[in-house]
Amino acid sequence: MYNFNGKKYPCCASLTMGLIGGKWKTVILFHLRDKTLRYNELRKEMPSVTERTLSLQLKTLEEDGLVKRKVYTSKPPLKVEYSLTDFGKTLIPVVQAIADWGVFAVEQKGAIIAVK
């Protein structure tokens, strides 16, 4: 049994999927892998995610220590940036492997759809 942030997981794979699983967490981590982004920049990268879902997923990733949220309050308007923590950066190879497999799967079994 694995214990992380007060939650129990039956195995290490379950723990990993608990942190990055779901439809949007891995996508968020993928877009933050080499850069810091503001909330609206993340929304542009993921146009089909709702604002509520993005906010909740970012909050969860922050609570799990994978994403850091930096708020600049020196002058209006309020500026908020998101980036990976050092702990979050350890997931870059995992996220990149997932993305690479997605490309492989499309090449083997699917079709590439160009989106404007």
C-alpha cells in the first residue's frame, strides 16, 4: 500500500495515475513541460477544456505539488502564471513518452486530423 498526500493507493502505478490520470492533467503537464504559461495561454492551448475544469485540474496539480502558481499583484490587472515544480519536472519523461506513444498510435492505426 502506498500513501501520498493523505490518500492510499494499492500500487505504484495507481499512485501515478492518481496524480496524472484523467482527461486533462497530463495535457496540462505536457503544455507546461518547457515553459511557464498564464491561465489564458493554457486555455488557448486546450480550447475544448471548460474554464471550471481547467481551474479545478490546476488546483489539484498544485495541491499534489506538481504545478506551482505564481500571482503577481504589483499592479492591476492581476497576473497568474503556472509552471512545473521540480517534483513536477520529474514527470516530463513520462508525459513525453505518453505523447510519443500517441503519435505512434496515430501513425499505426489512425489518421492525422489537421486543426486550425
